[in-house]
Amino acid sequence: MATATTTPLDDFIAEAVTRSREHPAPADCVMELAPLMLELLGTAKDFMRPQHFRSDPGGYTRNLIYATADKSLSLYSLVWLPGQWTPVHDHGSWGVVGVVEGILEERSYVRLSLDRDADDNIDLVRGGVVLLGRGAVTTFVPNPDHIHVTGVPGDRPRAVSLHLYGRMMSNFNTYDLATRSRRRITVAHNES
């Protein structure tokens, strides 16, 4: 994949930008990008640096690896220490995720409420669970929602994953199951 003057990460980014623009429909886009992520995982040891493995005992950590100038594509490394989870959330974008280390657990939710624009009176039910081990690749599309919680149970070791999104992932919707509500939050990341 890489040439003498580029790195596997450079080649991945260039090809991801091209394919995402050639295949703008979310389902088509992730189908094109998933094999690229699988290939990138095989070279992770060659491009991932210590700053991509930064973690925080207070919560999972988002480390920005790359973002296009127009913010239409972003790549993060996420580091999950034992017992760390996202809130229940959606992305408002397509995504391609690859696991570099450990086992990442995803618990999905299904929105039963018909009004997708409503922020209140949201009925969610638990869906399935997916365990993603090292080398696994998964994708999602906003069809219309991809609602889930992701993390690592306390009895498992750290997990590290790469997340490619079809936008700058600086905010997303979180869901409160008890109050049946949704709100948009801003999420921080480390610059790499």
C-alpha cells in the first residue's frame, strides 16, 4: 500500500478521502472503506505513536489522528481502560471502526419512537451485543439512527480502536434512558 515516500496512514487517508467522495451514500461508503480499515489495522504498529495511546482514568480517551481541512472526514484512536464506557449515543454520521488491541464491546439500542426529530419521549429498547476483538472491523450508518454504548467491562484489559467518521466528530447526541430524552453534547479530543 505505502510507497517509498508515503506511510500506510498517508495512503489510507488519501484512499479514504477518494472513496468517500466517490461513494457518498453512507451504506456504499462504509462498504468501500471497511477493507481499507482492515488493511490499516495490519500496519498500526508502523504509524501509531505514544500520543495515539493516551488514556485517562476518568473516562475513555479520544485522540485525533487526522481530519480533512473541510472536516468531512476524521480519524481517531480511542483508548478504553477497564470499566470505561461511552454514554448511550448516536453519531449523525457513518463510521468505520477497527480494533487495534483488546476487546471492544458494543451494546446497541433500537429507537421505537416514531418522531425521529423529537428530543423527549424517546422510547429505546436494548438490542444486541457485539464483541470486537483485535483485528475486527465494524461499520455503521445513520439509518436513521445508530444508537449504542461502547466500552470495556471492568474485568477486561484496555482496548484501543481506530474510528473513521464522515465528519469531524466534535459532538453527538446522548440519550438518557431514565428521562427518555436526547441532547446534543460537545466532546473533547486530544490533538495528535
